[in-house]
Amino acid sequence: MEQSCIAAAFMAAAPAVLPDEKRRFNKTKAAMAKTAAFLTDQKPDTLILIGRHGNLYPQAATVITAPFISGCLSCAGTAEATVKTTTDTLLAETVAAQSEALPLNNHWSSATGIPLRLDTAALVPLSYLQDAGFSGSVVIVSPQANALQAAFALGHDICTAIAGLNRKTAIIVAADLSQRINSRDAANRFDRAVMESLKSQRLAHLLDLPRELCAAAGSYALTELYALFGALDALKMKTVLHSYEAGACLSFGIACYERENEKNPATDHILPELHREDLCERPSYYVDNGR
């Protein structure tokens, strides 16, 4: 499978990290640009983008199979800019069949009256990818709402679909961290567990969190994280943690995953102490520079 899935990444989804947004989260923006450049350098034919914004259903995951889809960043409160993508329809249909997801096409849109468009979880990372020069096709996947085990299985199914078609594909999971947690201590603990999980590619750190803490975090990250780890469980990847940054109500973590046989494999990381008391006024940032 790893010969077809050439890379993966965990990126931010909030409009606050778009390049146009001045004076905020500059280090996350730098990490997003670095991640986009890395993914583009791998020359994937297709990007599979997993995020929870848009068409989420409690009964099943969804895959957009319409041949073209676009979205406008002005709807996210930024300067108007349209992002247009072409869907890898064969891969999208294969992912939908493999995962028993609901395929969303133009017929579905006409029947339901729900427009098919890119939401922020897709628009934010795609804007960085397009700035980095990516011009390939895209498959947009939304995991089943609030179904963690199903999300993990979805990640596995995506890798199976990729391998079956022998597509040169990169997987991006777009989500933010503890933007819904009010307690600084809870936010600190949740963020650290996520960053440790991103580093180790294991769910153990998240499974140890109290259920009420996970509930406070909502599905802004957990569902997508389970989908990411489901994919990584089927692959052999090295971790590169690029950044952690947080403010009073938003926090972000950026990570890349590259094949183990790359010439410059990722090195081990020591995560920083994440003190939300300091983060509110002086955002904390962690970057591994390979030294």
C-alpha cells in the first residue's frame, strides 16, 4: 500500500491560518506552507482530503464524486478567492464503494437541494497546496459524524482503494485542536495528547483521555484523527512534526508523514511542555529542524 500512498499530513482547517489573515498564527502558516511544499514535491496524482466540515451524516461517511467542485474563501470571512478542483472520479467512486460511504454527486445535489461546495476544511489546506503549485485531482471525504471506530475503518478503506488502483496519492486530514475547550488545563492536556499521538502514530494517548474531556473537545479533531490513524495503520511512514501553536481559543498542530525509505528520514522528537497560561499571550511553537 505504501507504494501508492506516498505521503500524508495533518493540517489546520480554520480560516485564521490563511495567508491573508495578518498578525495571527504566523508560525502555523509557515508550517502549512512547508507541508504544502513537501506534499507538492512528492508529485502526487491525487490528493485525498479528509475533513468534517460540509456534508456530515450520522449514518455514513460521504465522498464527493462530482467531477468538479469549488468554493469561495470569502464565505470564511477572508478576502474573496475561489478555489476550484477536479475530482478523481474513479478513485472517489472506489473509496465510496470500499468504505460503503454515501457518494455525493450532482444528481444528489439536485435531489436534495444541497449545493456541493468546498468548505473551510478543504479550502484552507487546498489554498496552500495551490500556492505551492499542486494542480492534480482531489477526492473530498467526510467521515461519519461522531463515529470514531467507523472513522478508523474509513482510513483503512481509503488505503485499500488507493492500492487497488495503484494511484500515486497523498492523504491530508484537516482539523484544528482544542478550539472548543474552555478550561486551560483541559486544553493543555488534550493538545498534548493529540501531539503525542501525531508523533507516535498511535491512538493510545487519546484513549487515555477522560470521556468528558473528549466530549468537551467535540468532533473538531477526534473523528479526523481516527481516520488519519486508520490510514497510517495500513502504511509504513515516518513522522515529521512541524508545529504546535495556540491562542486563547484556537490551537493547531501540523505534521507530515513520509515513506520510511526516503533519503532524509524523520528524526525523533521531544514534545514541549504545553502551558496554555503562556499560550494565551505568547503562542507556543514547536518545530523540529532535524538537528
